[in-house]
Amino acid sequence: MEIGGISNYILDKKCPNCGGQTRISLNDIIEQRIIICPTCHTEVRPVNAEEIAKQAKQKIELLTKEVQALLQNIKLEVYES
């Protein structure tokens, strides 16, 4: 799995202006997009988005490798009905 596989992961964050719920995707963070708060219509963007996205990508890649290693240990047995 690559980061593109979860780029649409949605985070619910509070608007720093009004405290209302604002939805932002992982892809929005990676692309450093400005988000419009649906409550107060203020333009907001993630702080230090590049570093956050870099750390998220590293963790996702590590977890993906761990899951792949676990799946390699799956054993199959013959099932007769």
C-alpha cells in the first residue's frame, strides 16, 4: 500500500477561528491546501504540513511492512466437507 491508497483519509479538526468542525483529508495536508471552514468561512491551513505529511508517510510505510510480514505467516490447511 502506498500513501496514495489512504490520501482520502479524513480528519475532523476544530477551526482555530470559531471552533467549528472542519474536515481535512490527508491529501489536503500533503498538498498544503487552504481549507475553508464551513461554519465561519475562514481560510485555514495545516501548520508545518510538510513535516506532518512526511512523518505520516514514514509511519504508514512502516506499518505496511509490518502487516505484510504478518500476512506472510498465514498458514492454509485443507478443508474437506
